[in-house]
Amino acid sequence: MPDPWLDLTTQPPPRLEVRVDGVPHELPRFDDLSINERRQLARDWSRVIAIDAQEGDLSPADASEREERLLSITGLLLPGVPSEARARLGEEQREAVVMLFFGQRALR
């Protein structure tokens, strides 16, 4: 029998885990987010991309906005991590959380 064209399952894949200071936190799947959370994520990430695409050095205002947007996104994706711990995460760590979230479908 040939392979099916579409093989659907109703069982969600396991959530990926992110450890912050040794404490595990489950990364939500896209479907776990409400429509308002998805919209906020899209707005924040789109703005981060737009800031990164600018020519030349970032202005202090743009750098500050970029940091605030990444903090907002990590708060959305890692709500169980205390805000103080999220604030201590470096820029690359915040970006890694976002990339893992967006890339988790490809990892399955």
C-alpha cells in the first residue's frame, strides 16, 4: 500500500524544555497561545526584525525598544520564569528562546 498523502494525529507532540538557572520550563506550542498572545508575539517580533534591518548603528531609542520587545516575548513564552530572572537573560539567550519557539515545528 502506498504511503498516505496526509497522516494526521490528534496527539500533540511533547513540549520542548528550556532551563533557566537550572529550573526546567516548558516552551509553549503555537496552539497554546491565545489569539491575542499570537498577535502580540507577531507585533513584537516583527518590530525586532525591522529594527535589526536598519542600516548603521542603532539609536539608543531603538536599542531600548528592541530590548523591551525581546523581554515582552520571553515573558510570553516563559511565563513561569520570574521577571527578575528573565531580566538577567542576555540578548542572545532571549533570541535563542524565540528561535527555539519558532523552530520547534521543524524539530519534530
